[in-house]
Amino acid sequence: MTATVVLFWVFAGIALVSAALCISRRSPLASALWLVVTLFALSAVYVALDAQFIGILQVLVYAGAIMVLFLFVIMLLNLGRGGPSDLKGPAGLAIAALLGGALFVQLRALPGAGPPALIRLPEGTMAALQEQQGMVQTVARPLFSDYLIPFEITSILLLAAVVGAVVLAKRKL
Amino acid sequence: MTGHPTDLLWLVPALPLAGFLVNGTLALTRPGAKAAVSVVGVGVLAAAFGVAAWIVAGMGHGEAAPEILRYWTWMPVGTLSVDVAFQLDQLSAVMLLVVTGVGALIHLFSVGYMRADAGYARYFAYLNLFVFFMLVLVLGANFPLLFVGWEGVGLCSYLLIGFWFGEKVNADAGKKAFIVNRIGDVGFLAAMLLMWRHLGALDFATVFERAPATLALGGTAVTAITLFLFQGCAGKSAQIPLYTWLPDAMQGPTPVSALIHAATMVTAGVYLVARTNVLFAMAPVSSAVVAGVGALTALFAATIALKQWDIKRVLAYSTVSQLGYMFLGVGTGAYAAGIFHLATHAFFKALLFLGSGSVIHAMHHALHAAHTHEDPQDMRNMGGLRRHLPWTFALMWIATLAIAGIPPFSGFFSKDEILAAAFARGHDAPLWYLFWGAGAVAALLTAFYMTRMMLYTFHGPNRTGERAEPHLHEAPWVMTGPLVVLGLLSLVGGVLNLPALVGGGQWLHHWLGPVTAGAAGFLPETHLEPGTELLLIGVAVGIALVGIGAAVRLLKPADLVPARLARPETGIGRLLWRKWYVDELYDTVIVRPLMWISRNLLWRFLDQGVVDGAGVNGAARLSRGLGWIGSRLQTGDVGLYVVVFVIGVVVVLRAVGS
Amino acid sequence: MLLGPALTVSAILFALGVAGVLLRRNAIVIFMCVELMLNAVNLTFIALAQQLGVAGHVFVFFVMAVAAAEAAVGLAIILAIYRHQETVNLQDIHLLKG
């Protein structure tokens, strides 16, 4: 049992537990905070899976920016505590459990043995790549060469999101 | 005139068609132009007769091959090709002359009879159209073209019977004629289909050539074909059981009754059997059926005529009876005799009808002048008219003697030949003695009821009433002229086919020889000893004299009272007067159940219930229901949407994963 | 070697996210569950990237960028609805009822 594996299982477990707690808390604030825990745990899982750069990005962007935005809005709308529970009744619970379970079964039923041999890269390619170029360059080089166009489009998307958010949230246009 | 006379054959039907178009246009635009209509209407018929006579005169004697003139291809369908083609042979020549000749005379008569009618132009248009279709019928060289003419005359019959359609009873009579004819026409169509199936052709030449070679003698195929053809004949020529329309057809104008329901349209069935003589000769069963039905109809109709009071009804039943004789003739294989009787009957029956038209015309005037509402056609209101209508009286007696079978009038020769043929056939098939017997009894009754008609109408005291009687007068020359011509023909028409016994040459029989040659091979040889033949003639004349004498003796015109005072009939008389209740029987057994089925089963259940309810409305309701389901799903509740969404995802994953 | 377990964890996280969306009525909480689902997908990408190349990492990068944009706009919408209806409970917002 290498350290990686242990790391993986511990933090995966934390992620699962905190996710379950996230969806079941009465207070939206608690849900948000449990989600933050989940994101941190997932970041650690990414590190265990040899995606260190992405793990850092997760903390920076997801947990750091997006969740802050969520908490900001929750505070703004004064939803922190109190008020009636927004969980659905027993019927809703049953449906949710049923469909969630069905979905999980379906997802696991998909070929779980991994991708077919034809498209698999030789063992250790990724590791070699990362040693050669370093973590960041491994991701950055394809980003600016093969995936340049999606990159540019994403920047436009962000611009559009900024403009949209400003316009939608204004009190008076 | 260049070229062959038969090049102008197309002109004969084209002239009446042109007359129809002109008169029809006048009827729609200038119905008051009676002079123009008269000239066109009668002129085209006279011209057609002239052309026909010239063409027939140009036909050589004993020309074996019929001349077929193809005009254009009508229906080229797969292996079958039906052309618009006319066939000129001896049989069609006889029919041509009868139709155009008697037709021209009746058109002339109509000028006087229909003078005061508002629908004058329409009348002549329809009458011309009728002659056109009748000519197509007799000239057609194949079954479909004949059928076109067949249906066309049926249509014109409907239009003319219901000419005064403002009164419901006239319109009903027209409908009855058309519908009963239709029942017969189904048989005609079935026969055509069978013919095509077994013989692969529908034109006369090919069919009559292939039939003896392909079909078994007396087999099911040829018997079925001929029986179906006879079904068509029974409808068109008013034989049992499809005769009920003819007496009702008397609702139409009297010249129409003369032309259509005596001389021409109703004889189309006889023409058809004579034309297809090869097929009927090959099917002895069918021939026996034809002869049997003919004999039975002759007798049956004669019994009904004994007790009818409407002068036209008497003549109508007389026509049905005489048509029975014609079918007896062609059923026995004596095709020439049947056609002979067709021609002589056209003469004397047209004369009788036109004469009755003259009488009704006079009665109408008289009753109108006296402002009474008696029935001008009821014989009980007539009597002693010989003093007022002498020409009509004399000419109608000539016709009566002809129809009764008194020599030397034409009817004697034709009727006698038919009965002799039946008797001769009885030697091989005793059944024919029965047919001869029925024919003989019918002859007795014919003489009786015709004499009755003459006695009640023209003899004895007058019952029209004192105010009306002075207004009775003879018809104008335009009406009596044709009567004279027809009277002459009824008198001397017998020369067409004088029997050998009296030194005649059997001219018509020999002239039609090439047409009936095909059948001759299949018919049994019949021969009558001269002694037997003379005996039969004696019996026939005797029967006629007994009939006339009995009528004169037993019937007393002086005992009659006008119709409004007459007591209803009782007993047998009532049964005969009410036509053996056949119409009532048909009504109960056929008409009412059909109406019930139509109304309740087909209309209420099928049309309204199934098609409208389940089909049309049901589809609409289904759409509405589906729409309702759809709209219930649009709750605006996002939660529900998400649930449905996820269900969809699960389903898709299941489908993809498996 | 960690691929199987990673995919299972990802599946469970995704199912939990879906259950959360079906379970809650508060719009912001639902949004958070959607973010949970996105993260589960990210985990799948990372797990497979070990065997299929760096494209997985790049894709995760894009998913994060889009999630950020989406969060901004979505929360702005929720704010706008709150100003209008005084509630973010999805059961009380049914203007599209047809």
C-alpha cells in the first residue's frame, strides 16, 4: 500500500462523506461549507492521481473563487440560518434515492475495465512527460497549441459572463 | 356522293346527337322557339332515316361478312383493346330502320301532342338524345359500346318518364325505372367480365369466333354468361321479375311511351339475345330459361291487362306480354321470328300508343273545357268515341286486329311463326309444348283484353259527361298522319317474312341468315309437317276469333259507369286489378328491409357511429387527450422538470449501455 | 491501478449531486449540487488522463473556467429573481405554468 493509495482512499472518503452531508443540511450556509470541504478533498484526490497542477487550480478557482461567490450571495440574501427546511418530503426523498441509485447503477454498468487498449498510451507516458516539462508545461503546451481555439472561445465566454452578471444583477438598467 | 355508302354510317347517330345539342341549347336559352325546335327535332330524325335507308339499300343480298367501321381506340388496356366501332350487318340494319323510321313518325306526332307544353324544347332534346343512344346500342360492334348505348337509353328513359317532375308520382316512376334497370345492368356487367375472363375479348367478331372453340357446349361458363346477359335483358325489356317499372313508366308523355316503352328501348333485350345467338345456342339451359320466362311473362302480363282501367296501363301490360313472345321466339332459337315480331310489334304498338295519345289529347281538351277534374286516361270516362275520333278509331282497330293475330295483318304472321317454332321444338323437348300452351292462352287473353279496350273506349254510350262531350274532336293532321303510316305498316308488314306455306319467300328469315348462321350449328333440327303447320295456323286464328268474340259477347260497355262512381273490384278481379300485388310484395320483401338496413345499419351505425364517432371525432378526441396529457406536464415547477430529465437520462444510459 | 476506484467514487459523487438536485427546493443549494456533479465529472477526466493523455487535464481546465462563468451568471439570475419574487424557493416560482 503506497502512500498514494492511502492518500487517495482517505481523501476520497472525506469527499464522499462531506458530499452526502452537503446535500442533506438544512441550512444553505452549512451546505456551502460542506461543499468547500468536498472540493478540498477532491483537490487532494487529484494530487494522488498525478494531477498536481489541476489540484492547485481546484483550490484556487473552485474553492477560492466560485464558492466565495456562493457564500457572498447566500449572505446577501440572508439565507444563512432559520426559515423552513427546503428539503422535500418523504415522497421526494424516495424519488431522489431511487433515481440517484438507478443512475449510479447505470454509471457503474458502463465498461469499468477502463478504456480499450487501442487508445491507451504506453505505461508511464504521462509521468515521463511531467518529469520532462514540469507540471505546468504539460498542461500549458497543449492548451496554447492544440487547444488554442477553445481557449480563446473560453475567454470570450468569460467576458460574456462578466457582462451578463453585471447587467442581470443591477437594480436599474 | 362518293365512296361507299357505309362511309356515312356515322352520320346516322350523329344527326340525332346534333339535334340534342341544338335543342338542348334552345331549351336553356330560348325555350319559346317552338318552331325551330320542331324543325330541328323532326328534321334530324327524318334525315337519319333517309341516310339509313340509303345505306341499307346499298347492302347487297346475302353479304356474309359484317362490315365493321372503326373510328377510334377507346380503351387500350393491357391485352384488351376496346374501340369505338360500328358494325353494320343485316340485324343492325333492321334495327336501324325500325328505330329511325318509327322514331321519325313519333317525333312528328309529338309536335302536335306536346304543342302546349312549356318544356317543348327540353322534350325534343331528350327525345333526340334517346335516339342517338339507341342507335349507338344497335350499331355498336362490341359489348362495352353497346353498354354505353344501353345505359344511355336508360338515362333518357328516366329523364322522359319524369318529364313532368313537378309531381312526385312522375319523378318516382322515373326513379323506379332507372333503379330496376340498374339491377338488370349488374348482370350485363357480370356477363362482360366473365366473357373477358374466358374469351379475352369483348368485340362481337372475336367473341363469337372464340366461343365455340374455347367454351364447352352447355358448360358452366357459357351458361353463366348467357344467364347474366339475360338478367340485363330482363331489366331492360321488362320481363319477370324486373317488369314492374314499365307500367309505372306510363307517367311520361304518351309519345315517349310509344317510342321508348314499346318500339325501341324495351326491345334492346331482344336485340341483345339475337346478337349473341351463338352464345345462347351453345347454352341450352339458358335458352330454355329465356323461352320459359318469356312465355310466363306473356301469360302473366296478359292476365293483369284484363282488369286495368287506365288505357295506357292496358297497353303497358300488353307490351310486357308481347315482349315475352319475342323472348319465347329467340329462346327457342327462332331468332328471325323474334326480330320479325319486334318489327311488327313496333308498328302496331306504336300505333296503339299514339292512338291512345290522340284519345287522351281529345279527352284532356274536353275535360279542361268542362272544368272537371276527371282522369282523361280512365276508360270508364270514355265510351262512344268512334263518333268523335273516326280516324283514330279505324286505325286503332287495325292495330288491335294485328296484335290479336288475325290474318292478313302483320301481327298474325310474326306471332304465328314464334308459336310454330315453339311447337316444333316440343318434339325434341316436351317442355316446349308447355311454353307453346302458355303462349296460346296468352294469345287468347290478348285478343280479349284488346277488344275490351276498344269496346270501352270507342263503342257504346259516352260517359265523359254532357258538358265535355261536345268538345271531343279528332287530332290535327300532324298527329293523325303518323297514325296512318303506322296503320299501313301494321296492315302489310307481314310481307317481310311470309311463311312458305302461303307461298312467301321468308324474306327476313333468309336475310338474317348470315347473322344467325353461327347458332345454327348448335340448335336441334326442327321440322314441321305442312299438315301440322296448317293446323297450328288454324288453332291460332281460332283462338284470336274466340277471344274477340268472347269480349264482344261478355262485356257490355253500356253497364259501365264513370270512374268516380265506380265501385272497387272484388275477388279475382281485385287480384288482377292490383297486379297480383307484386309491387307490394317487392316493397315488403326487398325495399323495406333495404331501407331499414340503410338507415339503421349503414347510416346510424357505420356512418355516424363508426366513421364519424370512432374515426373522425375519435381521432380528434385522441389528439385532445394527448394534448391534455402534454399540458398537464407543463406545471412550471422546475422540480418536476428535473425529475423527468433524470428519468430520461437513466433510460438513455440503459439504452446506450446495453 | 486506481482507475476503477476513482471511477466508482466519481459515479457516487455524481449520483449524490443528482439526488441533491431532486431533493432540494432552494435554488442556491440546487446550484451547489450541480457544481458537485461538475466536480465528479472532473474526477473522471483526471482518472482517465493517466491512461489517455494530457487532454483530460486540459478539459478539466476548461470545465473549471466554464463553471466559473456559469456560477457568476446563474447567481446573478437568482439575485434578480429574488428581487422580483422575494423568494428563491423553486416551488414558489412557476411563471411558466402552462
